[in-house]
Amino acid sequence: MKIAFIGHSYHKQTGSSGFFIDLLKKIGRVQGFYDESWRGEASGWARTFDPGEFDCVVIWQVAKAFEYFREPHPNVVFVPMYDAMAREGGIHWPEAFSPAKVLCFSSELQRQVSRYTERCEYFQYYPDPRQYPVTAFGKMLRGIFWNRVAAIDENVIARLCGDAVFDRFTLHNAADPFSGARMMEESPIASRSLARDGWKVHRRDYLKEVERHNIFFAPRPCEGIGMSVLEAMAMGLCVVATDMPTHNEYITHGENGILYDLANVRPVSLADAAELGARARESVEKGFRRWSALEDQLMSFVSLPTSLFDTLLGRCSA
């Protein structure tokens, strides 16, 4: 099977879609096409792109890629993300998406997409926790916050922390493109030692930095999957995140993490942080087993031509 994978060029840098590309390689030869439309730039390859050369075309979040089809294709898989699709009053679902099978990594997104198409399935991703070190939690609070978007800044983190004083706090300054996120000259976060760092070229260096901490403040209001949150959970950190998808699809408040209302930010208790971090690691271990057990089903969904999927869908509905 020959598979075209169309994704954001920014994800080529972050590697956030790498796990899925690795899965696709198990069922076929994958050719990547990285789109620049999110920058407002044209993608050179799009002018000559011929979907007909591929048995399957996977569109990872890039809605504009539907414009690159000059005629119907027998197997298009669209992978939207909750954070990109969500808007006040529900998601936007144009007619251009209708020929595709839709793969959701958020149960809330799947619920909303199902209003528009029956060709929709949900799989909850978990990373392999064996690939991550477990932090030595200790008794002192060591916090880390990835400054990615303007909606959650150091003032929000300081309000969440209340009277808590950290032994060490790291501000990871690697803002999302066009997000408007800025570091403050004087941080309001109370910490005996405050460090600032920037983008890590190698993922292992970022993970090594996270491992030195035990409290992770999720950087975005909502997520498509939330790789940074899952990695922190896999490492046994206590994650503090908004009560929004997909955070609240992985975290149960007071059981394996802490959730808060971004519209009404109040201090959270970090008294049970060590226990919450341990339970977070356990939830990733259990989740990865469920994810692994569904791998064949997921790949079948991807590889099955739309017409055959519709036939099976009709049989199941009958």
C-alpha cells in the first residue's frame, strides 16, 4: 500500500505526528507532504500533487488539503484535532470533508463530528511509558511551564500556585507560531530558583529537562491530543491542566491530576501532588495497553477503502 501523509510543516519540527506515521509504515510505504498554508504560504508540492498515485491519503489536521483533490479518491482519512476545530457553538464542518473517513483522538470531537458523518471513529492515544524515565518526586516542589500561547501565561500559573513556593521553577520559552505568547520580565511565580530556557532541538533534551521537575502546568487551554501532557504523566509528574478536552479525557481531577477552570482561576492544592503523579503514570501504563490492543482495528480503519467501509457500516446498521 502506498500512503500519502499530509501534515503541518510545524509538526515536522515538533514531531507530534511521528507516532502515527510510524504506525502507517507498518501497513505501507509512506510519503510525507508538509503543508505551509498555516503560515499563509503556498506549498510548492501542491501544484503537482496527484492523490491518484496513492492507495490512501491521510490528512493530518490540514483542512486546506481537501482543495488539492481534483477528482474523488477511494480512500481519504481526515484526522482533525479538537483544538483546531472547536469554536463557540460547536465545530465547523464544511461539505468538502464529506468524502473522508474521520479519525478522532478526542471523544468530544468524535461526538460532535458524528452529527455530520457516520464515517467517524475514535481512538484514545497513549505513549509507551517504558520510553520515559520516571521523575524522582521528592518533597520539594519543582515546577515547569511551557510558555506556548497567550491565554495561559505566568500570571495564570501564579494564581494557580497561590501561596506555594517552589524550590525550582523552569519557564520553557517556546511559543507556538503566531500565538502572541510573551515572557514577562519579572515573573510573578514564587520560586527559590527560577530558570528560563528555549526551544530544544533534540526531544531527548526537552524530556531530560522535564524529568528534573515534579509539577507540570499544561500550556494550552485545550488540545488535539496533548503530547506534552501525556509525556509528563508518563514520567510521573503531577499535571495541572484546564478542564477542557483533551485534558479532561485523560485526567480525572483529584485522581491522577488537577483540573481547573480557566475562566475562574483559583489556587489549587498541591498537597497530594506526589500521589497524583504516581497515579498519572499508572493511567498511562493502562492506557497504553488499551491503545496497543486497538492497533489492528485502527490500521484497518485507515486502510479500508471508503466504499467497503460504507458497506460494512450499512451491515452494522441493519
